[in-house]
Amino acid sequence: YWKQYYQIMQRKGISEEYATREASRRTTLIGALMVKNNDADAMLCGTIANFDIHLRYINEVIGLRKSVSRYATMNVLILPGRTIFVCDTYVNINPNAEEIADITLLAAEEVRRFGVEPNIALLSHSNFGTSKDASAQKMSLAREIIIKRDSTLKVEGEMHGDAALDEKIRQRIFPNAQISGEANLLVMPNLDAANIAFNLMKVTAGEGITVGPILLGSERVVHVLTPTATVRRLVNMSALCSVDAITNR
């Protein structure tokens, strides 16, 4: 494996000595090389160390899918009465409108793989133009870009979180909204908002089942967990990996 890693990285400042050392001790790197060589169908990593370290090895060895310009992550909270998808929880720190659109389209594709039709809310501190702040305008512009790229998607925003999850509130504020019922895919304006919101929901939801982070955009089936991942989440993600690996063969 070290020879292959060296071939990939030799023009990026990596020596044979470094490649030999890293490919013998970095489990995520080893796993990524196994997946690339079809010695493994999928990979779960991330229970130790920072997310960015694992994503770096994945990007170096496996890379992005064709026609995809960036990675993103999505977490899922399955509750007795609803299922909520939240993005981008770990990768893009402060995406612009075009990047928000990329993230949303990747997430919507994955939501459909769960057998759910995405009902998308682009969240903000602003409700349908009440603020001209750059962050609010970014989310509004992202909606326009998304619609141009996939007119079949049900997407609305920018809006508050309560308007996304409560149709009565949304109808009172903006009766001409292009989504109905509860939004199930919540797209946040930045990583802070997504990560904080999901972790708060996860803790306060009680008996809800959490899935993720689901890595979006990778060429192969690989996902980066977090050090707080429970055994149950590992089992859930293993099942997701298995289904994805079979589907992608």
C-alpha cells in the first residue's frame, strides 16, 4: 500500500520514507487504500482524532465523485413522529450561496436514498427577506441557484427554524411558500449553526436514533464518525455502508 500512496502523493511533497511510515500506521489511510483497491467495499473511521485528519486521507486517496465539486456532511435524527436531516455539520465552515446549493443538492440526493422525498428549508435568522444581512441574502440566493439546477426539488427559504418545522407558522408569515408540511432537510448557513443545532437536537430528543455524519460527495463509500459515536451509531452506520456498497457495485 505504501507504494501506491507514494505514487499518488509523490508530486505533493511526500517522500518514500514518509509514505512508508504513514501507510503502516495510519488506519484511515490504510482503509482508504483498501477501498480504492477493492480490498474492502466501504470504510468507517473517525472515532479517534479530528474529522479533518480523516477527510484529508480520504481526499488524497479516494477523492470526489465526478461532477462533484466539494464534500459535505449530513446527520440524521429519526424521531417517533418525524425524521430530520441536517447539513453541513462538519466540512464547509462558511459556504457561499453556490456552495450552499452544492451541499443542498448532494444532501437531497442522499435523502432520496433513504426513501424520503426531500422537503428542503434553507435556514437563517431572517424570514423571507426580513433581513438584508449577507448571511440571509446568501441563503435566499442559494434557493434561486438550487431551483435553476434542479427544478423538481421542493425548496424554500430563507426562514427561521420554527417556520421550517411548523406549517402554521410558515403560512402566517409567508403563505406563498413553495413547500408544504414539515421540512425534513434543514440546510444551515454555516458549519457552526449546523453542528450546534444537530447536537442540541440529538441530546434533547431523548429516544431519537441518530445516523451520521454521512459523508457526501466521495467517489467511494466512506464515512467519518466522531469520537462521541456510540455503539448503536456504529451499528447504524455499518448498515448504511453495507447498503451503499451493494448499491454502488
